[in-house]
Amino acid sequence: MPDTRPRRTFAVISHPDAGKSTLTEALALHARAITEAGAVHGKGDRRATVSDWMAMEKARGISITSAALQFVYRDHVINLVDTPGHSDFSEDTYRVLSAVDSAVMLVDAGKGLEPQTLKLFRVCALRGIPVITVINKWDRPGLSALELMDLIQEKIKLRPTPLTWPVGEAGDFRGVLDRRTGEFVKYTRTAGGATRAPEKRLGPDEVDENDARVWADAVEEHELLGLDDADHDQKRFLAGETTPVMFASALQNFGVAQLLDLLLDLAPGPNPTPGVDGSVRRPDDEFSAFVFKVQSGMNAAHRDRLAYARVVSGTFERGMVVTHAGTGRPFATKFAQTVFGRETTSVENAEPGDIIGLVNANALRVGDTVYVGDPIEFPPVPTFAPEHFVTASAGDIGRYKQFRRGIEQLDQEGVVQVLRSDLRGDQNPVLAAVGPMQFEVVEDRMTNEFNAPIRFSRLDYQVARRTDAAGAAALSGIRGVEVLQRSDGTHLALFVDQWRAKVTARDNPDVMLEALPAGGS
């Protein structure tokens, strides 16, 4: 039978080291999806993060591939679409945001809003995704709560509307004042934060003398926030004008239960989704879904290929035959899975908001639509601004066929963008990436998966702009500029730096030079 419980599908966006993997574990722990939390940087026998599985992830303590974690909390089904968290590997993070209905922006209390967080927020704003802000690491010294509110308003232009307020300054975390109830939510530490932290709710008259001073400070600031119109308004939140804020320590499991409750109470569920022709697919219409990621090599014993798809409408049933919008051909879904880290389980049914893994989906690419019934094709998943460029060549000329096959597959999966030109020829494609770690992933997979060693030669370009065939002709021969064509047909003009891009645009006002999403100014 289909599971018709309400869905909440979200992602956590953050700068590296803000605590995303730790928060992921803590959320699953509170929902009892796991029994003990352990981040990849944990000590002793604390286990590896369940959403991190690639060898490079475990070695570095970061998330490289995206995975979907599903669990039940308060009779809701929660889909946490996990995202690569390292600044050097972020294009996949951007793509994942096309598959969620809301985002949790994780901010380090000591560092404030960092560059990667701001880039990810801009993608959320571009897609109209409501954002809940979590100020993390309040158990460590950091900025003041009011300073952080000012930073949020200044840097992302959203009005922060705190729902909880810290009792005790950063580094002296006693708990939070629940601004909706007026209660003091007091926390107790657990050993290493590996189990659920017990919490105790106290009325204002129950606060003991040890906490009286910091409680009084929190109440005073709470009242100032109310006078400054910093209270939550659901319509303004959904309209992308405000961001609810809460304070937490994911490592100590402080504030995690409140975040789960906020997601259920405030975050939107699946909504109607428009197609490229203006038609709309509502959640209760016939089945449709779109692919936001393709991943190979999850099972070392098999040449498997898994397409992650977000269910947009209808009920998915394993074995159903769907239509591939790009080709009009039928696609059988006999092998479909849910994915929890590296653990996969066959899925019988899925509802709007759920993430399914379609196995051996060789025909599917990032951005493809599959559907049943009336035709629908959803807008393509955008490609983001690369900032790092190398030429690639076969390390062993005798394995050139394997080299070409590997580059083609990694291009289809979106691991890197592959650029070519007549001048450079097909044997030395240019690989373009948001961050240089993508090249390390390419090197690792080409060597171990395709048995095709690869050589890179760095290019000095730093900026890419979208242009067209006329622009390519007009820019030909200009020093510090090269135009290449991506495998999807898009022309990209590459520049050595922002200054050269601006001067070229100024000197060639009739040439189309468009910035790509999440790129620099």
C-alpha cells in the first residue's frame, strides 16, 4: 500500500567544517533511524557517517557524493537529501537543491556566514527555496547572537526571525528560550554527543539560581527582538523574505529535536511543478519524476549505475513502465531502490517528495524527466559556473578507447563539465570544475573504474561566461579569452580573470556574455 504520510524534503547547506555531517547524523539519531551518531572525524570506534561512503570521503572526513536519507518523525516522512560539503566539490551540491522543497542553512557561530554558504544560499534564492537558519556550535566561543542576526540581514538580505534564543553566550550554552512558548529548554550533555541529549522544559518561574542571570539576559534580548518586528511570519518565510533562526550544537545533539519539529511545522511539502511547456504537474496527478544525479561505482563488485530521481507527482510503483521524456521511449523500473548512505534497499512505492534510485539507468542523464500518462518535461537542472580548468589526455595511449569511454560517462554523470573545440581536438578535452577536488575524483575513477590512467595540464582560466555561436566568432583571437563548447552544445567563453571578463564585455557590447548560476560577479 502507498505510504501517504506527509513529506518534508530538504537539504543542509553549509561551508566546510560548519558541522553538516554531524547534523545529518544527529537528525537521523533523533528520528531513531540510527542508534548512535558518529561523524567521520569522530574518535575511537565512533562509526563513519552513514551518508558518506566513498573511500575519498572517509579519508578526508567530507561528503563528496550525494545520498538520500529517509526516516519517519512524528508520523511524517522526512527526506534529507545529503549534499557534498567541501568547498572544492560543490557543483553537485548546487544540483541537489533542485530536488528539495526547503533548505537548512548551517552557520558556524564562530565564523558567521562563509563564502560557500553564501553561494549555496544564492542558488536557494534563485530557485525560491525557503531557508531555515541554524546557528551551530553554540557550545564553543563565538560571535554574539545579535551580531549574527545583523550579519544574516546584511549578507543575504533576509530578515532573521529567531524561534529560539540562546541562554548563555557562545561557549556557555545552557539551553534556549523557546520564543513561541516562553519556556527554558535546558540541555544535558551526553558522552561525546553520541546519543540523544535529554532536554527539560521549564517555565520562567522554574529557572534555578545558577541560570538566573543568563536567563534574564536572554529574556531581555527576546523582548527587544519582539519590539524590532523579528517574530516569525509564515507567509513572509514561504515568500523568501525571512528566515527562521534557531541555536544548536549538533555535536552535542543540542537543538536537533527543535529543528525536526520546525521542519514539520514550518517547511513546505511538495508543490505543483511547472513543465517547460507551461503545463503543471500537481502532487496528486499521475506519476512523474526528474533525475538530479547519476552515480556509478557504489558497488565495487558490479558496474552499476544509479540515477537519483525526485518524485514530483503520483505514486511510484516498482516495476511500472514509465516514459523517458527526452526520447519518448519506455523505461522499465524493475530495479528501484531507496538509498541510505551506501546501503540500498528495494523500494516498492514512493510518493511526491521521495527520492528513488533507478538502477542500471544507462539512458538517463541529469535533468531528464520520466512520467506516466500525459506527457510532461520539467525544466533542465542548471549547470553552474566552473572556476577551474585542465586539459585531459590519456596516460596510456594504448588505452585511449577506455579513456574516451570514461570521460563520456563522467560527463554524463555531471562529475565534471567536458569542453571541446576544433582547435584542441577530441584527444585533449578541457575539463571544467567548480572546485579542484572534482579533478581528483576524475583521476581516481578513471584509474580504478575504467583502467585508463589520465594526465592533467592546468589552464590559467578562472571565469566562464555563456555566449553563442556569433559571440564565439567575435571573441576569436582576443588575448586571454578562449571559447569552447560544452557537450550540451552551450558555448562558454573562458577568461583568465574577472578583470579580463569585464573589459571584454565592455569592449564588445554586442556580444552575449552571461554569468552562470553561482558564479562570481
